[in-house]
Amino acid sequence: MDMDKEEIFKNLAKCVVDGDEEGAKRWAEEAIKNNIDAYEAIMKGLAEGMKVVSELYEKGEYYVPEVLLSASAMNMAVEILKPHIKVDRTAKPITVVLGVVEGDIHDIGKNLVKIMLDSAGFRVIDLGKDVPLQEFVKAVKEHGAEVIGMSALMTTTMPGMKKVVELLVSEGYRDKVKIMIGGAPTTMEYARSIGADSWGKDASEAVGIVRSLTAK
């Protein structure tokens, strides 16, 4: 008997919230078996679970170890679902450069954004954490990126984002690339004030933002 799609999404989300790797793998396999769209399973199941995890973390009910377990469970399921995602192979993929700015080593959010963008068929150049600011500019030039995604989790490292925007301006690359930022202390107001194009509250918004920024 085919399982109800919503039930599978609900269970995928629950496994992410619980940090249950085995369960996440099992339900991802169940989704494939029931011919459920793999991308939908990621966005409506796993990503929804991660949204709950973000909220629990913000409320201080979850700490870094729990978040890492949840991210790991999500990763396991994504690995199973990813080969089944229907991506337009004929279109040239949009390239996104991702990184956590210099001085900041908090990369959980950035890693989740990478999973989301990967799943949606974008080409992701992941610079990692504590990225020297000039590296963002270098990566844009090197890979012909259309979008830069920067994150900061500390107010002390946020000014690095503004510096990257300024570097892009001074090197004549600002109009060639869209910039999105994220991280707990950031806001849309801050994004606008530094000359970025967009801001994401959490990883689940990343795909929509990149799509809208690159819509022709």
C-alpha cells in the first residue's frame, strides 16, 4: 500500500528534529519507493524539520550538539534523495559562492544552505568558514558566480560583509553578482545598509532567494 505523502514528509521532519539518522534514511527510502518527488521531500520534509530545529536553537532549547545531529540526519536523507532529483541538465547551472566571513567559525547555517542549494540543482562553491574577505571576490572572478552568499553569527564579524561589498565595487564586479547575507544577528535592514541584495532568515529560504535574484 502506498504511503500518504504528507505522512512521509511529517516523518522526515520529525527525524531531523530528533537527530535520528537511521530514521531519516529509512523515510528517505520510503519516499523514493512511493515515487514521491525527491526535491519536494527535501523541502517539505527535511527543510521543515530544520526550520523547527532553528527555532528551538533560537529559543535556547537546542544547543550546538543537537543542531549538528539534526544536520547530520538531514544530510543522510539528502544523500539518498539527491540522485532522484529532477534537474534540467540542459540549462547551465547558476553558480553560487558561499562562505562564513573572516573571524567567524559558525558554519552550521551555511552548511544547510549548501545542502538546500545543491539539492535544487545550483552549482555551489563552498569557501568554508573564517574566509578571508578577498577570497569571496577571487571566487566570483574564478568561477563566474552569479550569487554570493555570506553569513556571520557574531556582530563583531558582520562588518566583514560590508567590506566584501566594497571590494566588489572597487574591483568593478558589483554589478556582475547578486549578494545575499544571513546569520542570526543580521536583518534585511542591515543587508540594505551595506548594499547587499537580499537577506535570508534561515536556510530554508535560500533557494527561493537565489531563484528570485537570478530570475531573468
